[in-house]
Amino acid sequence: MPAFPSLKAPTLVLALLSAGIAGANGVPLEGHWEAEGVGRLEVTRKGTRYEGRLIEEATCPAPGDRPTLEGNLEGSVLVGSLWVCQKGPSCESKGFPILGFFDSGAGRLTALVRLDSGCVSEGLQGSVVSLIRVGDLPRDVRQVSAANIAERGELTPEEKARRLNELLTRGHSLLQTGRASESIEVFREILTLESHHWLAHLGMGLGHMSIDRLRDAQREMELALRYAPKDKWDAHFNLACLHARRGDRSRALRYLEGAVERGFDLPESMARDPDLAGLLRNDIAFQRLVNKAGQNKMRSQKRR
């Protein structure tokens, strides 16, 4: 079964994931947030002004006494600043002005940050910052009830196989309809039944990638690669897309070559993928791999 190779999320550069949704008081941004490459924030409100302070650092040190995120929410627009750690010659960490647009229905705040010329920042591969308020964040896979454990132990091999197939179909369907957080929950349930289920790990990776949790996505895709049959190209292809989104040309090409060597035969998907084509469109090695994928496609058609 194909591991959903064509399912790709829109490119999001930085995702802040809330541990809870707005309460009855209607405050949409208060709560705990997690930022890839930054750390965990606690956002509070003082009048009309919001402040987000680091409570658990990642790779970006806290900006002294000032908030990491601050601004005023006026209707659906947040006007303020975001502290970003920059790397490069003459680059320094500082607060960048942002104008964010809040979609309360989707739970998203999207803003634009322009780094200084020649500077880069871990977690950002472009200039769009997407803050995502997720009330239904996937629970830790270790949080399994005693009743569920007992139920798993009572399943016959036939019942287990049927259950795995039902869950895999459901998880795939949720991914296809953009319900990434729900799909991750389903794939995690598969892993409580079979911890080395490579398609479940890959599905979780794609779900995390859809909400731009790239470190989690990479971990799950690498597990999928470890447990998958050696002739499967799916994990290689999706890892290529992930590293392309991060701007890592050499890793993207290496994994893409691994996919083609294992029979990847969708040259159109490769050539049109926004992450791959955005980074590698003019790369001769990439063009050769697209051609090899086309040759794989012709061979596959002849065998049918």
C-alpha cells in the first residue's frame, strides 16, 4: 500500500501549538504554546496586550526580561513583535515587527517576518510564521488506559489485523481531508497495537509535517524507514520533501535518490512538489532523478 506520497501540506515555516483552546472568557491567545526552534511559551493578557514568555527553551535563548511574543489584538489582527534568534555574519537575535491575521475558526495566526539579509534562523525556512492554536493536540502515546491495554490483549490475530486495517484507512482519510491532529491520534492507536508498524509511523510523520512540527515528523519518518521493507520508497520520498522544506539540499537529494532506486515512479509529483521544486528545480542532479523516475514509470506500465 502506498504511504500517501502525494499528500503534502502547505508550507508553514514556524508553528506555535497551543496546549488548550480559548476558554469561556473568549481570550483566544492565552495559554501554553510550543514553537519549533524556540521553545514553550506561556501567553498571558494584560488589557488588550498579549505577552508570550519562554517557560522551556529549545535552541533560542530567552530575550532577557522582555517577552518572546508581544502585541495587541485588534479584532482579528495582532500588531506586535516576535523575538527571533538569527545566525550568520553580523546577525543578532532581536525582536521583529509582525502583523498577524487571526482566524479564530481555524485557530491560526499567520504573520510575516523578514530576517536580516544573509541571516538564517532555525525553525524558519522562509518569512511566513504560522501560529496554530490546537485544542486537540495529540495526546502522548504513553497515555493508554488499562481498559485499552486489556482490550488489546484479548484480540485474536484476525481481529487485530482487521482493526489495524480499519485504523490505517481512517488515519489516511483524516490526512487527506486536512484533519492532521486527529489522524496522528489514529496512527498512535495503531502503534499501541503494533509498535513497529511502518505505515503508522509514516502517517504520524505526515500528520506532524502538515502542522509544521518538523522535528516530530522527521523522527516518525526515520522510524518508518527503519521498519519498512527494504524495497519501499515511501519513507525516502517523504524525508526528501521534509529536508527540502528545511532547505537541506544534500539530504533532500540523497533521500530522493533512495526513493528512485527503490522504484519511485511518479515524476510529475516530484517535479511539481512545492518543497522539492522550490529548492531543487534548477539542480542538474534533481532533473536526472526526475528523468529516472520517468523511466521507472515506463517500466511499470510495461509490466501491467
